[in-house]
Amino acid sequence: MRDTMWRCEFLLLAVGALASPVLAADKVFSVDANDTEFDMTGVRHLLLLDTAYPRPLNDTGITWGGNFPSGNNTTCASNINASQDCHQGMDATHNDNSDGHAGFSFTKLDANGNSLPASSATWSCMRDNVTGLVWEGKTDDGGIHDKDNTYKWGGKTALGTGYGTYYSDWDALVDGSNSQRLCGFSDWRVPTRGELQGLVHYGRTNPAIDTGYFPNTLASGFWSASPSASSSGNAWYFRFSIGTVNDDGYYGDRDYALHVRLVRSGQ
């Protein structure tokens, strides 16, 4: 079961040579409480913006257990006399595959944002019933939502400005989704690192996601809106091949060509 993650957003207060701190409203970062990568060097004051967090988290999706001394079961049965991931959390208490695998729970939405039955063969977006977030569905039609489209990091809705290079590659996706009111909404954005991690299904690989609700998902890297605080040339992304952040476990160069899946905050 995932450790609880508390996401907070902060405005940095620049002190410089001024007698009193000045609010640097263009420098906004998303920080997890268990994130030791955030560099506080030169930051004298912090203003907590988002006290409404934490948002409910999805479980891992792991419904199988390990054996001693090696090997796994296809079920949660095990010769290890101790609780494992599959014994805990929503994967154990809400393991109902009617609306998503294991503890995941999704609702398909049509182009106007109306709920569809789980048996629907076509849909445009997905609502996560655990977190309340609504996610963009990917297509295979060559349009702005096409699964093969890639982008450099840093377009509209990326967190922060003036901290390294911000490319505009994904602006067409954000602007197009909002202008066309994808699934009836006009507040689409690139997800934070914590939000994107909530889609990861750690019991599956290639791709590490519930493909019953998220088809056309490539087993590749997907950008978050979160920059790396320790390097102005990097930002955070998740690899949906095995559900991790990039190869070294932290962040990637902003000029990488990666995918983007938009999100909006549910009501």
C-alpha cells in the first residue's frame, strides 16, 4: 500500500538585497512531504497555499503475494506469515473489477462529460472515483489527443516560471482541449507528479495502468507539471512501462520528447 503523500504548494519569497521579503509569485513548486529532493537553498520564507490536501490516494493495484524464499502467487495466498501489500488498502477492501481492476475505480465519460456504463465501447475521458480527478482519454486518430504525440517540458500550466527553460510544445494540447471543452470542461491542465503517480498500476507492466479504462496508453514516459527544484534543466515524469519515475528515479531533461495526459480537478 502506498505511503500517504501530502502535496503542498508554496510560493517562494525572494529576499535579495531588499529590506523586506518580496513575494515572487511566478515561482510555484509542488512538493511532497516525503520528498528530500526539494532544494531550500536561498529560500527564506514560505507561504503555504494549498491546505486542502491530501487528496485521497489510489492503492497500488497489486493483488498477488510473494512466497519464501522466492516466487510469487497469482493470488494473495502466501507461505509468509505476515501481511503483504495485497492484504492491505483498497486492493483488499474494494477489490471489485466492475469499475476498474483491484481497488481502482473509474467511470467512463462521453464527449459532453456524461457518465457511461462500464460496458461502453467508446468514451472520451475517465473520472477517477477515488481521487475525483478527471483524465483525458488518448486516441489513435492523429489529432491533438493522439497517443503518439510527444512534447518537450514546460508549456501552459507547468508549475513555476523563470526557472530554467519552459518550452511551449504542449500548449496546443492544453489550449485545444479547453477551447473544445473536452468532456464538457475548460480547465484542463498538465498533472502534478503526485497526481500522475495516482494512475500507476504497480501490478501491471507495459503499460503500468488499467488499460480497460486507459486504452492507447504507451509504455513510455509521461510528463508531469512539476519542475525539479534541484536543477533548472530538469522536470519530473513517470515511465508507464513499469510505473517509476525516470531511469535514475528522479527527473529528466526538459527537452526530452515525452507524452502528456491532461487532467482536471473533479467537483
